[in-house]
Amino acid sequence: MDGVTAIANILKMEGVEWIGCMPSNPLIEAAAVAGIRPIVVRQERTGVHMADGFSRINNGKKTGIFLMQAGPGAENAFGGVAQAYADSVPILLLPAGAARRRQGTSPVFSPTRSYESITKWSAQINFADRVPELMRQAFTRLRSGKPGPVLLEIPQDLAMEEIGEEAFDYELPPIIRTAGDPEAIARATRDLLAAQRPIICAGQGVLYAEATNELMELAEFLQAPVMTTLEGKSAFPENHPLSVGAGGSSTTGGVHRFLTSADLVFGIGCSFTKSSFTVPIPPGKVIIHATNSDLDINKDYRTLHPIVGDAKLVLRQFLEELKRQAGPQGRPTNQALKDEIQSTRQEWLDQWLPRLTSDEVPINPYRVVWDVMNTVDLDNVIVTHESGSPREQVTPFWEARAPRSFIGWGKSTQLGYSLGLAMGAKLAAPAKQVINFMGDAAFGMVGLDIETAVRERIPITT
């Protein structure tokens, strides 16, 4: 078989059902022959956004894939990949590249070199017999450690180079997970139990690890309030009596109150990155920081208890250690705390209800968000926001009840991202109603891909 057929066969072995693409790329036809559905988009960035949304809803267990044309196609996709990299989303990028004999010749665009700063790993398939090896490395990096985009460049002439059957030895690589240092967890648990007003800050690592149940058990054991990051919104059900909402550039009264008054912040599955789209941690807090990336430890905040490991495994370790140190029952229900959370939420909502229910003309965007939220089935919906004002209008008020019922994003904030995210989410969860809120500038950038949604029968609500 030739090189691109080998790639297509591996994608089929990996269970890939569709690929986003923008002609031309030598892999498109080979993938179609292998039974993989090509979805042609109107612009590359939307195709990357679709792959992003698909990977998020599947928590990286299935990977969104996008193919780009050599030269301008690979150049045009850069913005979408930068957003996925900023938000730590595992997507596989398979750009076509120039024939190998033309590489290094100005002004030939090199995806491998140009994307190095915004991918977790970037490489070129330089020989057909290396396809299984490099694809194995790519999927290993997609499945393990801190998520991020992975790129494999396909030289134009790879389609004419053969790989023998004996060299095609691909096997699906397993997920690699690590637990935390038991001694570090024991020390952190002592401070966690000693804290008078702890707060748990849950990031999207909880979603990727599918650890919502463990997070709920920990919060209930400690009787501690839980906030999420913008990307982590929906990792903890916001109709739970210990939820205080999501923190971002706009946030809730509960996050402000309980984070400010906390004496200890337990971050799980978050990077604790300082940015315009995260809530700053006030000084003077004891910080426990559990993340799967050592690069995030002590990056922006001094951490007394750093722990590196998979969120699900680390939460289980904490639960075991809490039961060992404090007994199996956990703390009794703290009704006073739950009443304080509820009264804080109601006081904050009362301040906003005049905007959320306003009859003013032209219509107030908050009214749109509020009415939609109170109309749809919140247990059967996936919602995402746009960059800018729609993000601030949707995120604090939308009640996310189940994991991945809300796609929060924002370490980088490109206009137009929500449309492709919604389309990818719908492909991942066809039984869900998928809604994206966007503004006029965003629609102006990507609105033509509404045609893609219609043509490819991807029914979303914008």
C-alpha cells in the first residue's frame, strides 16, 4: 500500500468515523475509500474548531481530526490550532506538505516547523515505512499527559511511496496515566482537614479524566464549596448545593465571596494560569495544586502542596487518605454553609434579574440567554459561547448540570470559534441539542459555514 493508504487504514483501526478537511490533501480520497466520512468545510479554521469540539465532548477518548491543503490551507488553519493549544485540546492535524525534495526551499511553507510553538508535538512523515511508528507516537501523545494538538505533516509525494505489509505493524497505544506522590497527598490532606474555609477549584482536567463523581464525593466528604474554571465549567453540577459557579473574566457572586474568604484553595485538574479569563487567587491562601503537567506547578502561584497526576487517580487517593486520617464518614452536613451558598446566589441573581428579564427594545442579550436557558431541557443540551460579550453574558448564568453540557473556552479568544465547536459537539453527541451563542462580528467571520452544517446534516441551534 502507499503511504496515505497506510495512514487511512490506521485511522480506521483507531475508530475514526469522520475527518474535517478542505481540499486538497492526498489523504482525503484514501480516507473515503477506507470508509471514513470526509466533511468539507468552507474555511480551515472552522474545520479545526469542529475537531476541537468533538475531542472535548469525547474527553479525548475519540480524537477530532483535520486535514489541510499544502501551503495556504496549512497557513489558514493556524489561528484555530493556536486556540486549541491555549485551551489544551487534543486534536490531530494532518496537513499536506511540499514534496520532500522541495523542503527548505524558500518560500515553501513548512507546517512541521511553523506549528512547533502551538502543538504538543510536530513531526513529518518522512518515509512511508515510518507511518506506523509516527502514528503510534502521535496517538500516544494525544491520549496521555496534558492534552494538546499534535501535527503530522504528509509530504505530497508520500502518496507515491509504498510500504510493505510486513512493515505495517500498527497497534493501538494505551492511555498512560500516573497517580500522585502518596507522601505529598498525605501532607496536603492534613492541611485540607485543618482548613476552616477551604474551596475546591476544578479545571477541565476533571472532565478529561471523567472524574466528576470523585469530585462530588470529595466535596461532600469535606463539605467544601466548589468553583470551576471557565474551561472546567460542567465538571461539577451547578445545581448541587455546594456549587458556587464558574470563574472567568465574568463570574458569580458565589465565586467572589467564597474564594475571597477561603483560607485554602484546592486546585484539581487546573493550570492556575493567570490571564484575563481566569479569576485571580487572592494572596494569603494555602494552595494545593494537583495537575497532570509539572510545567504548570509554581508557574504563576507559589504552591505549598504540588501534586502531579491524573485527576481521577489523584482524587481517589485524596479520598482514601481523607478516610484514613479523618474516618470513613466524612464531615456532617454543613447546612449553614449550604444556606450561605444559596443565599449568596439568590442575592447575586436578584441584582441581575432586571437585566435577565428585561423587556427593553432592542432586546437585551441577557434576556436571550435567560429565556433560552429556561426553555430548553438542561439535562439534554450542550451549550457554548462566543468570544467577547457573549462569553460574559452566558457563562455566569447558564446552569451546567452534567459533564460536558457546557463548553467553556478562553485562554485565547478568537471570534467565530463557537460555530465549529457546536458542530463538532453535535457530531460527538447527536442525541443532544447543541446551542451556540455568538455575536455579529463572530458570525461575520465564519457564518458561511452554516452552509456546511446544512449540507452535512449537522443540526445545531445558533
